[in-house]
Amino acid sequence: MRIAVFFVGEVDDRGFNASALAGVVAARDQGLAELSVVRGVPYDQGVIRNALRETLSKAEGLIFVGGQGNLAVPEVAAEYRDHHFAIVQGAHLGRNLASYDVRQEDSAFLAGVLAARVSQTGAVAHLSGHRVKPGLKGRAAFVGGVHHVAPDMPVLTGFCGTQDDSNVTHQWASAQAGAGADVLFTMLNAARDGAIAACHETGMRQIGNALDWVKMIPDIFCASALAQIDRAVIRAITDMVAGHVPSRIVEMGLADRDDSVALSLHPDLEKGHRDAVSTVAAQIASRAITVPVAYDGPEFTLETGEASWTEHA
């Protein structure tokens, strides 16, 4: 079966896309399907729709990686009823459309718990790029984790509009540090480099996501909210080849007894922090804690290069 795996933005991003690409490589090595990769598509819904239609002339199935596909893919799937579709981090279902969701919000909640515990200034931050559903859920979960520990702690949360432009993220992260945050949770792709540079300059600690950033840059990252997107990609390919279209969104999270998500911790963290994270993880797994997926509080923004607060619903 010819299956195209479709990416928005850079693939070798040391983040979400890189994890998904590892799943493609693993599936190809296993001989699961005849796989091709579409990469570098800009985050523009019109461009995405056109690229999807062009891709479908060469493939029987298409797997879209990322929440950016939640708008275009259901529409295109309705047009191409003889093709097979899946969205990794998706929120839509159809006769020929499946969705798989690695619950990165679970590890984001744990990141919030840790951030609140290790902060010395009493303020933490979150920075993401595209305002898509997985990113919004991850932000809500991080804030929820912070407030689980410290209900009144300020969280300087913002979406900078790009996953790949490090100049933009450097400006945002520097401003968040200047506004008092000493721990920053990033949900970014290649643009994480800008936030890393800001942390080097300001002394702010960072919590990464998707991959294990603690192993890669331990002097900056005190933790990383793991989300093994590769597993969802392999599951989507396997189901598609078998002709199986799940009738529900396939969730892969702590409450599903799935270890695709976890919080990687710096080895120098105190035992009390480790124990607290383990306790909360167990509570999420047992459903004693419900991870929030919506946030309607204030957002941190940049106006003429300065930080300010704005209410965002």
C-alpha cells in the first residue's frame, strides 16, 4: 500500500516532527507499507489543502502529522472517499478517517507540577507557536499542573505564531524571563533553539517536550515532557494497511496505561520533586486527577517589543 506521511514545517526539528519521522523510518524498516514523506509545507490552510490534493494523486493513503491537519484533512477526506486518511494528534473521525492522539497534555501537566516546585521567583512561563488543538491542550494542562501545586502562581503563557523561527522565540523567551519567569515550558519545533539561547543568556531553566531534552542539553533543561509520536505513526500505518478505521479517537496516555508519555527528569533534581511527579502521574493514570484541556485565562504578549498581559478566551 502506498502511504504518504505529511508534515508541516521542518522535519529534522529535534521535536514533534522528528519523533514522528522516527516512526516512519521504523515502519519502513519493518516493511509495513510503501512509504513516502511530504515535508516543509508551510502553515497555511490553503497551501496545505492544495498540497494534500497533489499528494493524493500518488498515494492510496495519507497520514497527516500534527494538529494543523484538523481543519483541512476532514474536508479533503470527504472529497477523496476511496482514499484512506489519518491524523496523528487528530480530533476528527470519518468513514475513511482515523485520529490518533498521544496525550502530551499528560506529560505537560507533570511539567507544570515540576515547574511550580522548582521556581525560585514564583513565576513560570509557557511558549508555543501555532494555536492548534494539541498545543492548546498542552498549554491548558501545563497551567493546570502549575496551579495544582501553587494555585496563585502566575503563568506567562503565549503563542508566538511560529514553530520554526528562532529569532521570534528568542525575543519571546527573553521577554518572559524579563517579566520574572525562571522556568519556561516550550512546545516548539526548530524554533526551540531561540528559547534555548534566551535561557543561556538569562539563566532561566527550561522544560522541553516531545524528545528527551535533558539528555541533549542538561545544563538548560531540568525536565522534558516526553510524547512518543512515533508510536502513533506506526499504529496509524498498521491500521491503515489492515483496512481498520477506529471508531473512536485512539488515545495514548497515562490513563490508557500507555507509556508513550512521561516526564524525563534531570538527575540532579531533589528526591522530593521526583516523588511528587511520580505521585501525580499515578493519580492521572488512576483518573483521580483529570488533566484540563481548556484555558481561558490571561496571555502574555509582545507589543512594540515589550511584554504585556491580555485576556484571551
